[in-house]
Amino acid sequence: MTTERPLNGPQTTGREYRNLSTPDYGTTTTINVEIPMRDGISLLADVHRPDTDGRVPALIAASPYPRQIQDLGAPAGFIEAGATDFWVPRGYAHVIANLRGTGGSGGAFGFFDAQERRDMYDLVEWAAAQPWCDGNVGMIGISYFAMTQLEAAVERPPHLKAIFPVAVTADLYEAAVHHGLFSASFITPFLSMMGLTAARSDKFWRSRPLGLARWVLNTKGLHQKFATMNGEAAVTMMRGLLKFPHDPHPWDELWLDAAVRHPTRDSWWDERNLLPLLENIDIPVYLGCDWENVPLHLPSTFPTFAGLTNSRCVRMGMLGQYGLTWPWESLHVEALAWYDHWLKGRDTGILDGPSVRYVLPGTGEWRTAESWPPAGTHRELALRADGGLDEDEGTPGARDFMTLGAGLGRAKPSAIDPPSSLTWTSEPLAEALDVVGDLELRLSASATAADTAWIVTLSDLAPDGDTEAVTAGWLRATLREVDEAKSRQGAPVLPCRHPVAVPIGEIVEYRIPLVPNARQFAAGHRIQLTITSDDHDPDTPAIMNFRHASVGTSSINSVVSSSRLVLPVLA
């Protein structure tokens, strides 16, 4: 048996498994393998496989990120293919491939387009046909690696037997544009980072300095410190790359598409939305995310779970703080139990018990549910005119705040300016409150502009004054239309296709979905809600420090006390 190194992060959803593959093999690696696609271009991959003459299952990790450094050990948001030194010794080939236009692969990067889906089909079938593969193929990796898993699955390649797309985005619009508000602090540096990394040569990624960095980063003491690297740290690192030049094609073209040319849902975004295609998937799917991933992958997790109507087995594991960090190594034992069951036919116990397991933040405990969301009731809290958050609205009234567009020529704010945000706070809770599921703000408000933004953050306020953001919701006011037919069984669905100007000075009813979440608000704690229209101010709460491009209008926004925060409370 090979010597094991400790992996960061939770390895299971709180369970013990049986009959798991053991690390019995060494590793053989072949780099820069050319994989032909149906249109004649080739993707490049590194193939890591057990040193055995026997055939083994393949786990494919495909993304636009440099395949050569997926074992670098760096706390970077693109080291997400999984630990090769975990999978290969346990009898799996780990195929790490670069998408079109990245890492030396031919063609042009399409950013989650239809061509990318076809490539994933071809990649799976290529792996299954290799002499070292037994014909059983799965996929591995989080974030973009998880997205390519769904891309493959909706195309239904015959040899794809199961997937494990944790921290997935099924609908690119949902991650890039939050109901009309462009997620600028993520998408802009993300595409710049892609442009920088894609231009680097294979020689650079396999250079001696990076080899030295690999040795340092994987030393035990340093490696353990990365167990608490969160999404905010990754965004901060990417922003630092913005000052470096990169080839504008296709990266700046894609940025223009996402940020400027397609401000509402249209055919460009529709091509990059897998939700209508999920009914094609009939293989087993294991979903999951961490509760902190509010502005990126968490919003897609639950509609994906609901949309897998024809999959013969769907499981979901929701993680607490630091459940997904970089380099991604968490949930490897959970994934091993999954793939040993579906690709090797072992009885591991992965299917025992309810289909949903989740950490309830505030308790650290694992909870279970047969479906999502768990059974419960709803509690409505009024946004009182006195700043309270309570079931009793009190004396009807309204509260005002101001948002300013750029270019007004002001040297500094005035003492008479209304605040730039408003906060409502409940009384201390008499007993613990378990909030789990879909949340919604039913907002009654007026604006002095024909368009504005509503940015909502729900927080847990401790007795000592410490505030922890739990979840958030966003809406561009002109995109407030609700698809009532699709909203009947949960939070509102916002098509974001047909902008309608806000009637200036008139009260408008908005239904703003907050990203589904879970939280135990402890006895003595307070529930707090913050609303603003521009989150560029560093004092404004922004989960993972993801912030949005400003709508650009100047407005006095007035929130009426008839507004209600709707909380799902466990039965």
C-alpha cells in the first residue's frame, strides 16, 4: 500500500462506509495526450492511471484551468480536479483535460456553450475506448469541473455511468447576472484570469520553479493551513491579476457578451442554460455545495436537484463552513463510496438512508431529509417603519435610503444625505429558530428613478454584536416580472427577459428570492435584514465579497412597512 497524506476538509457527510477501494497501486502518467473531437480539433489531457495491466474505471476532470498544475497544492480557485494521489492508488484512472482554447487544446473557448457539451460526450467516449479503461466512466471535480459533468450528462454518452457535480452551476446567467445585476467582482477577474492562464505554455506550467512551489505547498504544515481558504480569498487573488495584460480574444469578447451585449436573458444565455436539458439525464447524480457559496454555485444546486426527474438515483450533501476549499480535497471518501458503488459494483452503503444530508449551521450537526426543501412552515416578518423586524407590523409607515449614480461631481457626501442602506433587526429570539429552505422578500417600495437595484442580505446577529451574513437576494427593478406558473411550489421564478420601467414615485410590489439556505438562529440571537441598491461600499455586506456593477441611476428608494420577509421554518 502507498503512503497516504491527509486531505483537507470534511471527507463524508457524517457517515461511515464499507468495502471501499484501498490504495494499492502506484501511478503511471502520460502527459499532453491528444483527444480528437468529432469536428477534427483535439483536446489535450494528462492521463494518470494505476500501474497495472488490468483495466480500470476512468474519472474525467475537464475544465478551462491548467491541467498541468491540478496537483500544485495551491489555495487557488482553479485547483479543483481532485487529488490524483487519492484516486489513482485506489484503482481509478484520473483523466485531466483542458477545454477548447485552453491549455493547448485546439479551437476557441465557448464558455459553457453547446459545443462544449458535444466535446464532453466525445471525451467520455474516448476514455471508455482506451485499452486501460474497463468501459466505466465517471467524472470528478468541483465548480467548472462540476459544470462539465452536467454538460456531458445531458448529452448522454453511453459509457458515462455516474457523476459527482458538487458546487455546480447549471445556468450561467444565474451565476453571472443575479436577476439583472452583473456579478462584476467575479466574472470580470475570472475571464481576465482565464486569458492570462490560457496564454501560458506547457513548458511554463511544467517548469522547475513550479515544481519547487509544488513541493513547498504540499508540505504538511502549510497544506493544513489551506483548510480555511474560502471563496473571498479566491476572488481577492483573481482581482490581483486584473492589472496584467492578456489576449482580448476570446476573453474580452466573452466579457462583452456577458456584461454588455446581453443584459437580459436571451438566446445567448439560453444556450448556456442546462436546466431545461436535465430531464435527459438518467444516470446517478450526486449533488452538493457549501452554504457559504451564496453568490456563485449554491443558487443552482436546488433547481438542479429538482430538475433531475429522470435520473434513477439522486443524492445531495450540503456542507458547512470550509466544506469546499482549495485545493479541492473534501468529500473524497464520499465520492469514493459513490464511484465504488456505481463503477465497481461494491456495496459501500452510499445509498443507505435519506437522499439529502445537510449540515445545519449554528449547530454543526448533520440533518437528513427525504426531499428538498424539508417539510416545514413559513413565518412572515414585517419590515417595520421603526426598523424592527417582527410579525407585528406596528404603525404603518416607510423608510428611505438613497443610491447615487456616478458622475455627479460631488466631492463628498452631505450631512443631509439619506443613508445608503437600511437595516431591520428583530428582537432577541426567545428560543432557537431553524430556518431551512426557500426564502423570499415580498417588498413594497417606491423609487424616484425608472430603474434601481434591490440588494438584500439576511444576517445572524449575535448578542455580542458579531454579525454573520447567511444568504442574499438580488433584483434589478425593471426585471421584476414573475413567472407565476413556475413559482407555485417555492420561491418566485424571475424570467429576467422583459424589462419594464419602474413607475416613478409609485409603490411597486416585488418578489425577491433569497438564495435557499439553512441556519439555526440561536436563542438570544437576532435576525437582521439589510437592503441597499449599490454594494460597492466596503461597509455594505457582500457574501464572499462578490459585488455587482451599479445600475447607475440616482434614486430615493422608500421601503414600506407592508413588506414581508418570508422564512421557511422546520416543522
